[in-house]
Amino acid sequence: MWSDGALRGTMRYGLFLLLSLLASLAGAVEFDEHTRHLSLGRHLDVFEDVRGEATIEEILSPALQGSFRRLDRDVLNAGYSRSVFWLRLDLRFRPQQSRGQQAWLLELAYPPLDHVDLYLPDGQGGFHLARRTGDALPFASREIRQNNYLFELELQPDQPMRVYLRLQSQGSVQAPLSLWSPTAYLEAQPSRIYVLGIIYGVLLVMLIYNLFIYLSVRDTSYLYYILYIASFGLYQVSVNGAGIEYFWPNNPWWANAATPFLIGSAALFGSQFARSFLHTAEHSPWIDRGLRIMMALGALGMVLALTASYDLSLRWTTSVALLFTVVIFSAAISAWLRGMRVARYFIIAWSAFLLGGIVNTLMVLGYLPNVFLTMYASQIGSAIEVGLLSLALADRINAMKEERARILLESGRKLEALNQELANSNRLKDEFLATVTHELRTPMNGVIGSLELMQTLPLDAEQDQYQKTAASSARDMMRMVNDILVLTELQAGKLYPRREIFSLRALFDGLRGQFAPRAEAKGLAFELELADSLPDTLEGDGAKLSQSLGYLLDNAIKFTARGQVRLRVRPAEARQGQLPLCVEVIDSGIGFSAPADDRLYQRFHQLDGSMTREYGGLGIGLAICRQLVGLLGGTLSHESRPGQGSRFQLRVPLALPPQAPRVSVQRPRGTAVRRPEDCTVLVVEDNAINQLVTRGMLLKLGYRVRYADNGAEALELLRHESVDAVLLDCQMPVMDGFATCRALRALPGCERLPVLAITAHSHSGDRERCLAAGMSDYLAKPVKFEALRELLHDWLLCRTVDGARA
């Protein structure tokens, strides 16, 4: 038998249970068969187990039952808490029409929870663990395979049921609890799937779109943006439970670690994208340093996610995410203040993301309720942000195109100015070379003239050798000066072909007389093969033809150490009034490997650097030769093999002379009827050295000499004195030779006075200018002793006194 005390205790305990049952029946949530969905937040009783050690038996004890408190919000939102939360829910199914037992779905719509335990009545007055799940367990632990936690409850009509849920998580603790009828749940899923599909679809489309753009333009901004989209998209997949459902269902560790890892990754690549897109390193160093710090913090969060506890890494990366949005937004504001056009899109995009991120973070931290908008705020904001940033990138491409077009236009203008400047520089260079070569001819005339005068003096053997060496060197230098002069005149377009009657055999005899001694001095045989069928008199530019062949013969002798040099001349296929001439220069020299391009005929180009050191030369002979041949309307070709010699072939169109050939200069010839001692020659020359040399030659020839420094002095002298001829320099200060000659012809008695021009431009139009100005004949510098003797013999000594000025 029980004692009185025991009986009273039992009665008190029974009374407590009765009161608790009555209270639970009063607070139970009631629903019928027409109910589709119930939000259970305000029907929950919550107990926070701070130590996390309470068992279901302890929870059922009267002491802890009294510790449950009714939730006054729609969703339990405890934020980041290490406590264990027990949820007590009383359900009562009261159908309007009795249908027997019916199944209902209890949904806990917060996938990141680590541990979720469901306790149901065991039918004996106690409770047993019916389901244990959470993202810390494999996906197969879930009763219904959904990203949210679903539990099926079998409810009897008018019979209350109490259920307990135990929640524990290292992250945020949220409990959006709902009761669904199975039909209503199935009908509600498409709208939820559509929302998530739109969000993920936007992220995926933008990722693929920007990936294609990156592969096209190779702009690193797009690469960083792609990595940012991928990181943030996978983070959303992880948070929404789709990750553990579809990607890593059997990896609970990564299901937890993925969330902080992907948050850190998004901060890392998002910061780098902002640096690249906004060019912060160039315009905002302090913003750039802040973004670098954010990259370091994001990378540290990724490391913590893999090495530290989920609690620590998640709290760290959540704080980094908040700071990241603020820093990014500040960078966008700074770029907008600098005047960057694309910063507008950037600010709007990050404003949407910042707002969504703040709303979601405040919900996670427990400051905002867990509803659809707050739950998916960051996803919606990120979708808007990704779309707007893609527009910003597209606008950046347009801005880059406009900038590129502007740069191209500006570059075109600069290039045009540079081309004009280059053309002016080339013109000035050609003018400078022409001036320099012309001025060099004047002192060289003095050098060569003086050396020729030395030949008229008695010299011993040593002095004679020195004189010959100096004369040879002076002639070589003069040839180089002439080559540069011809090249500059060719480049300036001042040379043009003449049509004159010349003797073909005399031309080639002259070439043989010029180059045969040089060849024989090297021990080479020089052969001239001139076809007998060729006429002697032809019309064309014999001077330029001779000059072109001179360059080929000079190279043939220079690059041949033994053997022979052959000059072969034959007619090509003749046409009416035309005689194409084929000339070949053949040597047995070193030969060469002909380059595929035209480098052989480039100016100042040698095939081998060693050739330059061994054989010397300016490297312009073949370039001048080809241009001269082209000027004559001909062609120049070559064949060569190393060690077997070379063959250059020149084809030039010439014409047969008309029946009555015209002679441009009628030089009187015949037997001398006067003596030099009876003739006075006026030398008009501004250069003292040339004046001295010319005077010395004239005195050696026996003439009387008068001289003037310029044209004005010469005219003044002619007004008071009589002379028999005038040697007139074309290039003089005060009054040049052309003006002097025209003024001279206007003087009384000077109409037929022999005026002999001395010009430095023997290859240019000065010859025609001399004759047009009224000059009788011309002589090219440097003046040679024999050439001067012959010229004066024809114009002075062969003329009677009546032919000269009385």
C-alpha cells in the first residue's frame, strides 16, 4: 500500500500532466482536410539548450517543459548560435467530414542546418527518434529527397499529436517551419523551381556569354568576372541545398566547407575583377590597396574553410562578404567621380547586390525574419548584378571601340604628319647630299687639277709614284662623289633620258679603254665581243648606258681574282626603227647566292659583311645601275653561283637615227689657225682654289689669263676689255653663270664670243640650261687638262680672228 505522502505526490504529478495536456490542447494548431499550407512559426514553443546536452527524456521532464516559450515571430531566427534549440509543436487534425487517417508534410525550409532530429510519440506516453538528418549527414539520410527537410506525418482525426524537433548547427540557426498537404506541396514546387531556375539561369547564361567574349577579346576582366560568377553561383547552389542534392550528396564535410570556401572565392575574384575593370591601380591607389586587402581576406577565408572549423570559417567569410560589398561599392563611386562611363552600370549593379547581400546577411544574423524575399534576397540581387555587370562589360567594349577609333583617327593624323615630316626629311636629305656632293666636286677639282699640273713638271721616280697614287685616290673619291650625286638626283626625279645620236663602237671602245687597264693590272683578261651586225650610229642616251655598264664592269673586276671579264654586245630582236640592245657582263669571280627578294639592288646593301671589309665600296652601284636602266626603259637581270662567277644582262631599247641627225652642239673642228699666246681667256670662278688650278692649266697651255670672282665683275671687265673666250662657272654668288651668260650676250660684240660653261652637274638638266642660256659648250668638273686643251683648241685656235671679238 502506498503511503499518504506518495499518494499525494502521485496526485500532484497527474494533475500537472492533466494541466499540461489541457494547455497543449488549447495551444494546438487545428486544421481540416481543406487546409493546404500552414506557417507554424507562431505555434511553436522553443527551448534553448545552451549547453546542448539535454536528452529527449530530460526535455519531457516537468522542469524543462515549463522552460519552453511560445515563439512570437513567424520564423525562429537565432542567428549564429552554438546552442541547441528544441521545438515543440502540437497539431490537431479536425476534418469536417471524417475520412480516417491522412498524411501531411512537415517542411523545415533551411538547408544549411547541420543536425535536424525529429521525435514522434511512441504510443506509450513517451517519444522516440523518428528521423535524423541535416547537411552534416549524407543526402540519403533524408526521408524525402528534397533540398529542404521534409517529414511525413500520419495524423488521426481529432487526435492531437505533439512533435519535437532538435536543431543544432555551427552556422546560422533558422527554422522556417510549415505544414503542407501533399497535393499543395507538389503544386507549390513549380513556382519555387521557376524562381531558382531564373536565378541560376541568369548566372549560367551570363557565365557562358562572358566566356565567349573572353575567348574572343582575351580581356582578363572577363576571366575574373567569369570566375566570380562561377564562385557566387556555386555558393548559391550550396546555400539552397541543391549542391548536396545534385553535386556532392555523399560528402557532408564539403557540403559545410563549400559555403565559406565559395564566399571567399567570390570575394577574391570579385575584387580582382573590380581592379581590372575600373583600373584602380592607375587612378585610385588607395582603393586598389583596399581591393588587394579584400583579395587577401577572401583567400584566407578559403584556407580557413579547408583547415579550420565550419563555425570559424563561416563567421569569417560572412564578415568578409559584408566588407567586400562596401569596398566594391566605394570603388564604383570613386570610378564614377573620375568620369568613367561604365561606372554607372557598376554602381547600379553593386547597389542591387549590396542590398540583397545586406538583407540576406541580416536575416542570417537574426535581425530580419526568414521569409521568401529575405531568404532569396542575395540570389535575386546577384542575378540583377550579374546582368547589369554584363551590360557594363558590353558598354566597356563599346567605349573601347570608340576609344580605339579615336586613337586610330589620331594615330592616322600623326602618321600623316610623320609621313609628311619624313618626306620633308628625305627631301632635305637628298638636297643636302646633292649640295654636299656638289661642294665636294669643287675642292676635288682643285686636287685633281693640281695633280695633273704636277705631271707637267719634272719629277723623280719617288715623286712620280706619289703623284700617281694621289691622282688615283682622288679619281676614286671623285667617282664616289659622282655616284652619290647620281643617286640623289635619281631619288629626286631630276634625271631623265636623252635622245642623242652617239657612236656605239666609240662608247664601247671608251669602256674598254677605261676598264681594260684596271683588269690587266689584276692579271685578268678583258674581252670585248661586239657583234658585227650592229650599226655604229644609234640614237638614245649613250651617257647613261655607258654609266650603267661602268658599274657592272667595276663590280666584275672588283670581285674577280683570276680569270677574265667579258663584255658581250649583241642585238636583240629588231623592230621597225628600233634596235633593242643586249649587253652582258660576264666574270669568273667569286659569285654569290642570289637572295629571293631584291636586296641585291637595294641601296647601301652588301650581300656579305666580309665583302664590305675586303672589297669596300658604298653598296650603291647596282642600285644606281638598275634605276638608270629603268630610266632608259630597259631591264637588268643576273645569274650567279658561288665560286663560278656571275653574269649580268642588260637590255636597253635604242633607236636607229633619222637620215638627217640633229646635233645639239656645233663645235668647230679643224686645223689650228691661231696660237695660244695670241688668245686671252677670262676665267669666271668664285672658288679661289679652282681659279688657281684653272689659271695654272691655261698658263701651261700658253694662254693669256684674266679672271673675275663673280658674274658682275666679269661683265664689268668685258665692258672695258676684249677677250677671246670665257670659262664660266655655273654656280656662283651674286650672279650665277646662266644669268651672266644672258647678260653677256647683250653686250656689244659678244654675240658670238665662245662662252664655255664649267658645271658640276654633268648628269642633270644643267647641260640643257647651259645651251638654253646661250653658252657655246660645257665642261664637267673636275676639269681635266686634256679635256680643257681639246675644248679650247676647237673653240679658239680653230677660229679666225674675225670669228672672235674684235
